Amino acid sequence: MYQVTFSDQAMRELNRIDKISQLSLVEPISNITPGDLSHPREPLGRFNREGRTFFRLRAGDYRFYFQAADATLHVDYILHKNSLEDFLLRNKLPVSEQQLVEQHSKFWKYLESLTK
């Protein structure tokens, strides 16, 4: 069993969700075993970015992006499955941490302003 820690971004996203839903979201990552990480199968995936190994875990409408170190899983990002940020991260497109932290509403307001 791993200890699970969360980045500031992950905690902010988790805190936006009601408490009951939080429990069902956190359950899959709490049950990950070393065997799961060594041979990931859906809903768990693995990819490399900038020399680091990241894992992606699908849980409901969200994606957990995390790294494993010793007995700890550190969740770097929790992103909604239909968000631009999730698309960029999944497809390994260049994206900064600052872009991931920005709110979805700002992006959509920007797009709407272009049509006016």
C-alpha cells in the first residue's frame, strides 16, 4: 500500500468536488499496488515527460497524473477528462504548470471574446 500525497493544484481540484464524490475518486489511487505500476493496464497508464515517469489513472470523470517514489504516490494534477489541460497533458503537447493551474472559465471567456 502506498502513501498518497497531493500537489496544491490537485488539492484545489479535489476540494471543488463534494465530499462523497471525493471518496469515490480517491479510492482507485489508494488501492494501487507495486504490481499495477510495473505492468499498468487500463484505467492506469504510464508515460515519460522530461526524463520523469508519470502515471495516469482514470477515475470517473477525472484523471490523476502522478509519480511514484519509494512508498509514496505524489499526485501532481487532477484534471477533468474533457478539459483542454487534460488533452494537452495526455497528448504530450508543450504545456506549462501555469497553464494547467488556470481556470477553465478564463479559457472559455477568452474564446467568446474572440467572436464578439
